[in-house]
Amino acid sequence: MKNKFGCSRQESGQTHAPVKKSLGGKSRYVSNKFIPPVKSNSQEEGFQRRGNNSQEFEDGEVDERLKMIDPKMVELIKSEIMDCGAKIDWEDIAGLHVAKTTIQEIVVWPMLRPDIFTGLRRPPKGILLFGPPGTGKTLIGKCIASQSSSTFFSISASSLTSKWIGDGEKMVRALFAVARCHQPAVVFIDEIDSLLSQRSESEHESSRRIKTEFLVQLDGASTGEEDRILIIGATNRPQELDEAARRRLVKRLYIPLPDNEARKQLVTNLMRSERNDLIESQIEEIAELTDGYSGADMKNLCQEACLGPIRSIAASQMFQISADSVRPVNIEDFKSALRRVRSSVSTKDLEIYKMWDQQYGSGGAPL
């Protein structure tokens, strides 16, 4: 499937090599905090990559939307923030059936069929994904971009307020300008609470300017009839969001901890590529024993269990034993791992999320 990632007058099909991801910080969240299922066959195909610099040029002229933007900023965004990762399917996200259904109805379908979703059916331009860490908010953002054939931009808000002090507002302006040249686009802002926190007298002037610029750009994306840009904010601390930002992120979806069925799916998917002797009843037992674990916790648990067979090898045999001779992972390895890997989310924090969802959330109910 070819995605139109260029400006409105030009289409590109060139494929690029994987890009760096140092600025967005997304690799930290996808790789270390939540990688629920292993890749399905559909993920072996990458996104249709964006074209080269000619997307911003036609007949040697710079696109009007980029004429006032520093070219170095544009290149930085294209190399470090614009993501061309593997295709993500909904089946690759364990559980979260209500949230996934809601997102498909209010975001993905309208982006794929803008001719049908007009007027009051128009999709929201800003949504907030909130909940405990390690529950897959970043993966959901990537899946939205993948399923709607959109360009995915991912940046950690903390990097704007720390790494780019003095240039943060310029980066925000450039980010949205480039996104307009690569519509339809999904702009994913991780740790958005650190960017759009509640105002205070002690707030640094540079942070205030970044916040103001972001709200201006968010308003522009929301009011532009022709713009097909979706802003997704992700946070573990929704209660710290500024009221003005909360109003603009009109759909606020709670991404909870995986339920029993989702935890079973996580164990099954994560252990699929590992030699193991687990049977269905044992996987169910693991799911029962991990109530309150996040997706990231489940990944850590499986990693710890996979070390069980290694620990059973005598030190004198470690460098002589063949890989095929290492025994499969079994239920005892998981029981041992459960003594080392605990839930990272407190009951108190869960209550805060539930209360905030009741007060400000969109309920997570399908349309």
C-alpha cells in the first residue's frame, strides 16, 4: 500500500534506511517499557517510506509552509523525529479492546474516509492517552499512524524543555510546518505533561514560550479545515496537565493495565520465539498471579523467566554447553521470576487514574 507522505502536489515512493531516534525518546518507551506482543508477519513489511527532500520542493521552489522555517530545523525533524518504523496492526497490541475500538471509530476511519466524516462527524484533532506507564500508549500512537496511512512524528516533550532550551518554540513551529507538508500526519507527544503542565509563577520563561507556541500550533491544526493532522498526547500524570491543554485534547482515553486475558496474550506472544514447555493451564496460572502488572512488567517477567534455564547450568559447563542443550523455560522458572519481578504500579496511582477518568475522560465507550 502506498502512502502519500508528501505535500499536496507531489508524491514520493523512495524508501529510506532506518532513521535515528535520539530526540524523540521513543525507543526508550517502545523497547524498554512496553513491547507486548512479538511482531506478527504483517510487521515484517515496513511503512511506505517518505521521499527525499524533493517533497518540500517543486520546480526548485521551497514549499510556502517552510519558507520561514530554518532548513536545519527541517532536516533535524526529518532525521530524528519523523518515524519510518515497521507497520503496526491492532492485533499486535494485547487487550485494550474498548480503547482500540474507540480509536478506530473516532480517529482511523475518519482519516481514511474524510469524504464521509464531514461536518459534525469530523474527527478530533487532539486526543490524550493517559494511564500507568508501560501500558502501550506509544505503540497505540504508532498503530494509529500505520492504520491511517499517516506520517508518524514522535517526540518526547521533556527533550523540548531541556535539550532544546532557547530553540524549543522554533522546534515546535518547525515540527508542525513539516507535518503539514506530510499530511495526513500523526504528531505524538510523549510526556506531554512536562510540556503543558499547569502554569506557575516559578515557571521558566523558555518553558512558557514553548507552551504558548504549542497551544498556538494546536489551535491552528484544530481550526484548519484542510489540515489532516492528529495530535496525540501521552501522559502518566494527567492531573498535572494545564486546563487549556486539556480542553484542546478533546478526546481523553484511559489506557489501563492489561486484564487477565491480555496478560495471557502477552505471555503467549512474548514466549512464542523462546523454547518453553508451558501449557495452556500454566499460562492461565501466570496470568492469575500477575494481576496488577503492566505490559512492561510482563515483559520483564518473561525476560527473568528465560534466565532460569541459564542459571541451572553449572558454571563449569557454561562455555562448553551447546545452545540446543539448554533446557526449555518451564512454569517453575516463572514462579521463581515472580519473586524477583513485582508490579511497578501502585494501587494509589490506579485510583488517581480512575478518578481523573471519571471526571475528565471520554469514557472509552464506542460511539
